[in-house]
Amino acid sequence: MDIDPQLLEILACPLCKESVELTEDKKGLKCVKCKRIYPIKDGIPVMLIEEAIMEDEKKD
């Protein structure tokens, strides 16, 4: 399930307030500044800092 493009435009990283973009695998949203990846669960972005992982911690 893809994220609505209009929703993606208004979402921002809750930590640094920068924009987010869909990851290549479409399973998360990555902050363009701090590189935190917020998971997408059941088609819903989980924009909680404590749920995010850092890009270098990502497991495939």
C-alpha cells in the first residue's frame, strides 16, 4: 500500500521538522536531514521518535 502523495507532502520528521521521503522498499519514511526511518505499519506511518531507526541500523 502506497502513501498518499498529499499526505507525504505534509509529513515531517518529529525530531528535526524536515521533510520525509518514502524508502526504496516502501516500508518506511526517511528524514532527509537526520536519516531516521519511521516505519509504515498497516499502511499508516508511525511518526514517533522512539519507533524510528537510524539508516545505518536498518536491517534487510
